[in-house]
Amino acid sequence: MSLVRVDDLGKTYRIAEKQPGLAGTFRHFVKRRHRDVEAVRGVSFTIEAGEVVGFLGPNGAGKTTTLKMLSGLIHPSSGSVEVAGHRPHRRQKAFLEQITLVMGQKQQLIWDLPPLDSLRVNAAIYGLDQGESRRRIGELAEMLELGEELTRPVRKLSLGQRMKAELLAALLHRPAVLFLDEPTLGLDVNAQARVRSFLADYNRRFGATVLLTSHYMADITALCPRVLLIHQGRLFYDGQLSALAERLAPYRQVRLDLARPLPEVPWSDYGELESCEAREVRLLIQPDRLTETLARLLNDLPVVDLEVSDPPIEELIGRLFRQGEVA
Amino acid sequence: MNGRIARVLLSTQYAYMLEYRAEIALWALSGVLPFIMLGVWSQAEAASSLGLDRIQLGRYFLAGFVVRQFTLAWVVFAFEEDALQGRLSPYLLQPLHPLWRYLAAHLAEQATRLPFVAAIAATFFLLQPETFALAAPQRLLLALLATWLAFALNFLLQSSIACLCFWSERASALERLLLIPFLFLSGLVAPLEAYPPAMRQLAYATPFPYMIHFPAQLLAGGPVAVAAGFRAMLGWLLLLLPLCLLLWRTGVRRYTAMGA
């Protein structure tokens, strides 16, 4: 049975609109004009227990609004949500004990105190006795490579250390469902990698279900076999990441290193020319013609080195969103 | 909320408040309005117009200062900031009503404030030794209870206003609007006995006298209707508690997790 069920979910915000200038200010004061903004429209999907799903979309697509509804932070305007057998917006104790929402750059740790103080509070709130909370803190701290940082005031920690401590605080009660909104936002490459490997490890050890949004495709490709793509509040793709790449880019990228520059070659006979700089040539070739084309290239041209790869997924998705090809 | 959560929340908030001890000392010092009013009313003619001698006046305003220090509530400001900046979101996702956190923060702040208030009161007695008197234990206990209830009243009133943050982003403006009636009707600027009867009647129809005047009179040993005062306090508490919970329940549905 699905752990997360979302059916025809919608959220509409009422936004007050104000024109610029003094006249606009007076008009706004006397008679406010409102506009309904549909942040999420008719979104449906399910997530099975233990799955790690990436939630992708440009800024303002409705990712965070969806996560807020799934975690029970805001009420849906339409449709229904069920997480771990609960209606999230009711925020019942049994539900809250099973979920967590981590928002990058937002913190629950008390700023002027060491993380351990916030962890003590969380342990008490979730009813963990001292022995159990010590054990869990030790275990998670080891996974996150946190040590004496836990006894330093939060304000003295680096962004990466703070994010890891935030994760520790958010996972102390060992939630079954993790909603992660940009958990690696602003972190350097090393810190991002550590957070990613921690999340993968956490998912393996505890079988947690994860729904993750990130602007860093490396997070998605490293963690999420399945992705949901959302644009202008509507879900338009739900499936395997590899299949998405297939759908978005029905070709392979072939990089050739030639023995010498060959400006006269009719590249269109082989595939779509992406770039040609001195001895390095990049071609896009359809998969069903790949073997035959590679054989011809090797036969016809003085190829020193050859590399076949999928185009980077972030490039494909970025192009998709930019071109608005998602309607 | 159970005993362990209360203990941990209080000790953590106390540690947090200690980080801000200098600021809290300044807050305590800034609450000297009763002493200013004491200076104003201490003029012989003014004092006699209140029907109180200098010693009674001194005790009343010192008691007013002490009660005010331990009944202050700032939940509306903290809550408003948290709601606007999205800091309320993680609180809402934990199985503990967020208002408990604010309550713990207030109590911890009072504990931090205690030594500063004691120092100010000691200085007052040094300067005006004739005002020093030990209240009877029973009266002192009643004053403590009344001060605690006065804090509960103030906290619930402010929490109810804070819940309006779900409708308006600047609910604290309403709290500021209440400051003037509070100052005049609570007994902070003068004992209510000095007011004309109609004004006094109006004051007693509001919760404000029970936030300062009633506990201050108990502490100062002044004339006060003990049973009627406690009855009125309980009445206001029974009105404000469900109001606050209703506003919370209705308002939290409108929460949009701004800034998060």
C-alpha cells in the first residue's frame, strides 16, 4: 500500500495586488484588489514505502507548496492527501511523529545555544528517554560526521555544519517519511556530497520514504531513481529518471578526438553537429543508429579517442523548462 | 505537554535567556514607570488627594513595579516575527502546541529577570527604608498567586491577539492600541482608588486592573476585595482561554508558511 497518496491536489493563494506609485498606494488603501493564484493544480501521485523520489521544477512551480501540504503545514484548497494513513492538515500527534520537513536555509535549532540543547528539547517532545536519545544522537552524529560541533553555539557553525545539525534534529525521532526542500541549498560541493551520502545511508538503514526537491541535479541523480516534474502547478512527468532522460533527449552525445582538424567533413551524414573545435568534435546521434554510426566514424575518420555519453540531465530539464515544452 | 517536556523546555529557554541577560537587565530597568509615577504622586498635595500617605504610595508603586516585571508578555511580537519569517513552521510540525514554547520562554525570561528586579527593589528599600515591611505569609502567597494569574491573563490576551497574525500581518499594532487603556486602567499610573467612581467602574469592567492593581494591592498590603478579585480573574481566564484556542484553531488553517 502506498505511503503517500495525493489525489487531484490543488492550492490557491489569494494575493493582494498593488500598482506602483502614490495613486496605486491610495487605491490599494481604499480598495484592495486580490487575485487568485493557483500554485498547485490537479496534482496526483503515489509514493511507496522506502522510495526516494525527486521533485523537480523551476522556481514557483509549486514544489514547496506541495511539500507544505504533504507535511500538513498548509491546508489544500482542493483534492486530497494521505500520508502514512493520515490527513496531514489535521496534524495529529501520530502523524507528526512519523514525518519531518527539512527546509534548506530555514532552521529549527536555537541560534544562540549548541545543537545539543535543541536536540534535548526534541527528544523530550517525541518522548525519547535519555538513553535512547543519546544512542540516536550518537548514531546520527556518526553518520553525519558531527562531533564537537554539537556543543558549539549554532551561530558559530558553518553553513554545512548547521545543515547537518538541522538534519540530525529533524531525524532524531526517526520519521518514516522525509520531506526535504532544498536540503543542500548554499552548501559547498563537499558538504553537498556528505549530505547526499547521509540521506542515501539513512534511507538504506531505516527504509525511510523520501520526497526531495533540489536545484542541484547531482542530488537528484545520486538519490532519486524516480522523479516528479512539476511546472506551473501541474505535474507533467512521473517516472524513472532514466526514462525521463530518454524522453527528453532521444539521442546520445558522442565526443571524438581526431588526429588532425577536418573542417571539410559533412558531419550531418553522421548526426547532429553540436560543436567542432579544432580536433574535438561533438555529435548528437540517435540511439538506434549509434552502433552503425560509430562504426562508420571509426572507419572513415582518423579517430584517436571516442566517448559516448548521455547529455547531462540538468541541461535537458533546464532546456525543457526554458522552452516551455511542458504543456 | 508533560513534566519532562516542561522541565527541558524551561531549562533550555533559561539557558537561552541567560545569553541575553544584559538585555533583560535593561528591560527590567526600563520598567520604572511606577517609580516615575511615585515621584509625581509623592508631592504632599497629590498624595493626600489619593488618600494615601507617602509610605503606602511607595509600597503600592514598588509592588506595581514588581508585579509588572513578572506579568509582562511579549508573545504577540515573538509570534508575529516567527509567523512572518516562517520560523513557526517547524514548531507546527512537532507534536507540541507552539504556544507552550512561548510560555516556557516567558517563564524562563522571568527567572532571568528575578535577580535584577530583586536588586532594584533592594535599592528602593535602601533609599526609602520606611516603606519596608514584611507581608504576612498568607497575604504573600495570595499576592504570588494573583501575580501568576495576572501573567496568565496577560499571556492569554496577547496570545489571542497573536492569533490574529493569521489574518493580518501586523497584529502587534492592536496590542499597541491596547497599551494606553492598559496603562490607565491597570493601576500602573495611579492606584484605582484615586479614580472617580465612574472611571473605576469602567476599569473593573476590563481585565486590566487584575493585571497590575489587584496583585499589587495584595503585595503592598493595601485595601482590596480578595475573593471578588480572584473571581474576576478566573472569569477573565475562562473567557480568554477558549477564545485563544478558538482563534488558534480557526486561524492556523489560514497559515501559509510565509518565508518558508
